Amino acid sequence: MSTTADSNYVIETRHLAIFYGDFKAVTDVNLRIQRHKITAIIGPSGCGKSTLLRSFNRMNELVPESHASGQVLFDGQDLYARQVDPVEVRHRIGMVFQKPNPFPKSIYENIAWGARVHGYRGNMDELVERSLHQAALWDEVKDILHRSGLALSGGQQQRLCIARTIAVQPEVILMDEPASALDPIATLKIEELMEELKRNYTIIIVTHNMQQAARVSDYTAMMMLANGHARSGTVIEFDETNKIFTRPSDKRTEDYVTGRFG
Amino acid sequence: MKKNNPSYSNGGRFRDNLATRHRAGVIWQIVFQASTVIGIIALTALLLNIIDGAFGYVAYEARVDPASLAVDGVAIEDLPQELLVEILRQNLSSGAFNKLDNEIPFNERSRINVYDLVIERIVRYDVTESWTLRESLTQGAEIRARVIEEYPDAELRFISWINAEFIQRPQSSEAVNAGVRTAILGSLLTILVTILVAFPLGVGAAIYLEEYALDNWLNRLIRTNINNLAGVPSIIYGILGLAIFVRVLGVLTSGAVFGSVDPTTASGRTVLSAGLTLALLVLPLIIINAQEALRAVPQSLRQASLSVGATKWQTVWSHVLPNAIPGILTGTILAVSRAIGETAPLIVVGASTAISFDPNIFSRFTTLPIQIYQWTARPQAEWRHLAAAAILVLIVLLLSLNATAIVLRNRSTKRF
């Protein structure tokens, strides 16, 4: 994958549409994701937020009969081009899921495994420590590295998953409602962590929590089901978070963020 | 607990209904308990029936009184080897004696072996009558009186038909000398071939169907047919095994290709053919169970692995398979349990019964179920006692194989 000169934008979509069989889940999305910023995707349930997010690292392909049209440019390269290997895409664009899903292995292995499959040749102990530090988990687990990752609390498991993602050194981290299964304290920790991570990574987060979007993100994309006969989601407004939450230009956005909708 | 909902206005009726609802629950509970109890009774009856046949009184009669063979007042138990050989020479035809000498020269045989030959070939104990455990326990006095009256020369003993000698001796045409050594070895070898073939093939097919195959009509058809194959009567597999492994692939299964032509081999009716036939029989079972086990691995784990940039194969090998192994092994236990008890397909494939040598994979074969089937079909009571003993051996063999698999399974589950 080549890198273009204009590196302000890390991901750009052009007329992106995503289908599940004949069903068009997401239609005509045109977004430009800024490097080293946090971009939030908000919107009511079932409008295709997660589908859009998963199209950025081709995780959608795990659903049988799903396909995409249009373009997703990552550093100027179309992710859906024929010669692009999804394994490389996922190596460079990592993902954290809604429900913490550590491997049923030791904490150490959770971090090391991804690096090892990529043939990482450096000092593994160092990589594990650095990744856990970056995920703000090191102090809590440094003495129990060889215990099961499943023995941790939900919030710790989610930070372990973030550490696992960081360990393979991606450029973008996709987060699909990463705090929705966590209590407020664990949620706060994840949000602080995101603030830290954005210095080195670009983060795209799907969230149902309006306050969370307002707190952590720099840009916000508002998704809705498009008008018309097909129940197909699209981005109706994309702007700085500040603007979306204070003076949105679309009436539907205003209704949604002020709680008058859905 | 008072509510003024109009639908429940009649509080009395609610109470009546409540009692009825609880009563229905109690009745169902009793029904479920009864089915459990009936199951336990059936199993106990089965086990008692087997044990009933495996122990009891036996009256032996010797064709030649061992006392008459004594030399200079020394009983044959205490005679040295040379005199025992001499007894054999005098009492056997010269042809039979030379044949024994040709098999293993007498001076190379142990004394015990020669003594056994004297007992087997000259003294020749025969079972005149045998009794079940129940008869032996309840009518002991009558049995003893009857033996003294009817068979004055007979020796009455209370024996366990299952004993060390029974397990160590090969099959024989005389009940007193018959054992299950060859049948045990035959069963173990056959099962070994079955597992070695069916396990990798079955798990491989399951991985392909669950992890790789697309959900199209062809693959759905394949899946449906595998489910149907699991229900095909086992004798059909026997016919298939006969046609393919014995007839078509006879050169392979008889070992001729590998240059190991066993003089006892009757074409392709070998342990290998039997094992392959049973492998075909249990393959659908292993595939279905492995598919279930793979399906039970949460999708989130696959996503986690793929999202760090692992390939599909790395995901399957490092995460999906390790998590499915306990389920796969459970399925294999069921499959092996089925295979080890199969009789019908092996009869069709051409099991022999009288095998007096230790089998290898290219030799004729017999297995425990075959042996049991043959013995129960004979009219004399003593064979049925032997069959009961063989059934106990089969049960113990089955339980120990399963125990091994369960230990393996628990070890693989324990990791995390």
C-alpha cells in the first residue's frame, strides 16, 4: 500500500455502500477521517454504524454474502482493490469490540500472539510491557502476566484487548462501542486512555452514548436511515464534534443529540 | 398479596389453579424420576445377567485319569520334563507328536508348557455340566449331591470364567482351553486403525465444512447427507467394506503390495479391512460432533484473532481448534464406543472366529463382539459362560478406552 502526500486524512470513503446479500445496509457514505484525531460515529440503533466501522478493516467480509461498492481509501489506497490482502488491512487497522473478547490464554500470550503471527523479531517481554503501559493496564497486571486474561474484570479485559490491538502497531484503531458493557468507572478509564492513544493512533469509535461522543471525539459523524423506500443507513452530517452538539445544520441531528428523537 | 385486577377478580379460582399448576409439576417430576429408575433397573438387570453367567460351579471330567499317568507313584504335577515328554510320546500318535516337536522342539519348551500339553492332549478335561451363579449360590447342596451321583469321576469346582488364563489364552475349540487373547488384540488393533483413519479425516472434514465451506446448496447437501449417513444401518457399511476394502483393494489390505504376505491371510479379510470399514462407519459421527464443537467456539474469538491480522488458518489452528478439542474428543469417545461394539459389519467383511495366533494388521481377525456372538450361538452351556466372561472383558476394555479419552479431554480443557 502506498502513502500519498496528503497525509492529513488517513481514511477516506467515496460513495461507499455496503450490502448484505440484496439488502443495502449502508448507502453513499463520503467521509474523510483525520489522522491522530478521534472520530465518533453516532446514530440510532440499526442505522449501520457498526457495519460502516467494520468496513474500514474488512471485518464485514466475515458475514456471508456481504460486499461493498464505492471506495475506502486508506492512505490513498483502495482497501477493496483486488490485490489488497485483508490480513494486511487488519494488521494496519486494528479493532476493539463491544464485548471484551480476550483470548482464553494468559495475559502475556494475549499480547504476544498477534505480534508473533506477524513474525515479530524484537524483544517480546518489552513489547508486552510497552503495550500494557500504553493501555494503562501494566500496573494492575504486571505480577499476574501468566494468569488467564479471562480472570480480569470487564474493564481490565477491554483494556487488555486494546493492548492486544496496540501490540501489532496499527495506524488506526476501530472501536465498536468499547465501553457499552462496562461500568462508569471503567468507562472513564477507557475514555482517558483514548485521549492518550490519539497521539500515536487515529481512533474511530461507534457509540450510543451521546455524552461519550461529546467528551472524547474531535469529529462526529451522524448516521440515520436514509429517506426513501430502502431502509438503508447513511451519514447525514459530519463535522467537528463541537459543532454537531451545539449548532448542527441538520434538523434530524439536532433532534437526536438533544434527545428529542428515538 | 391482594390485587384488584378484574381478570383475577375471583381470588378463589386463582388459588385452585395454583394448586393444579403445582400438582402438574409434581406429576411430571414423578414421571421423570420413574424413567430414570427404569433405566437404572434395566442396566442393573443387564449387568446381573452377565455376572450370573460369568461365575459358578463347573463339573469337570477327565478323559484319562491323571492319577493313571503317574510314574512310580509320582503324580504328573511333580514329574520332570523328560518324563512328561515321554508320556506324550506314548499317548499321542507319532504324527501328532512329531507335529508338536516340529512347531517348537520339546527340549526348547518350558516344563509348564509340556505339562499343559499333557493336560490338554492326554488328560483332556471336559466340562460335563456347568451352573450359573444364581444356581450355584442357591442350590449348592443339590448340585454337589447330583454330581456325586451322576458323574462319580467328575471334579466339581466353583470358578470365575473370567480369569488371568482366559485373558491370556488364544481361542480354542475346547471350552476349558478357550481364551480371548486374540480377540482382545484383534479389537485393539482394529480400533487403532479406525481411530488413526477416522479421527484426522473426520476432524479435517468438519474444519472444512464449518470454517471454509461457503453456505451454498452443494455444501448444504453435503451436510445433510453426512447427517443421514450417521443413521445408515451398520451392516450396509459392512457390505461397502466388503466390496471396496476386501474385493477392490484386496491387494492393499492383504498386505501383498507391501510384501508382507501372511500365510494365514484369506485375501483382503484382514484387520486393516475391518478397521477401515469401522472408520467409514464412525466417520459421520466424528464429523457431526466435531462440527458441533467448532460451532460452539464463540464467533467473537475468531473476530479477535482476525482483527489482530491473523490469517484464517492461524485463527483456526491457534484459537478455534484448541477451544473445540474437548468437544471433538467427546464425539470421538462416542464414536469409538460404537465401533468397538460393532459385530454385523465385521461378519460381512469376513471376521474369522478361531484365531489362535496374535493378529497383525494384515492377518485374519476376530474381535471381542464377534467372539461373543459366536459363543452365544453355540448350544452348550459352557460357551455361554465364556461369552459372559468375554462381555465383561469387552466392558472393561471399553471403559478403559473411554477413561483414557476423558483424561485427555480434561487435560486439554484445563489450560484456561
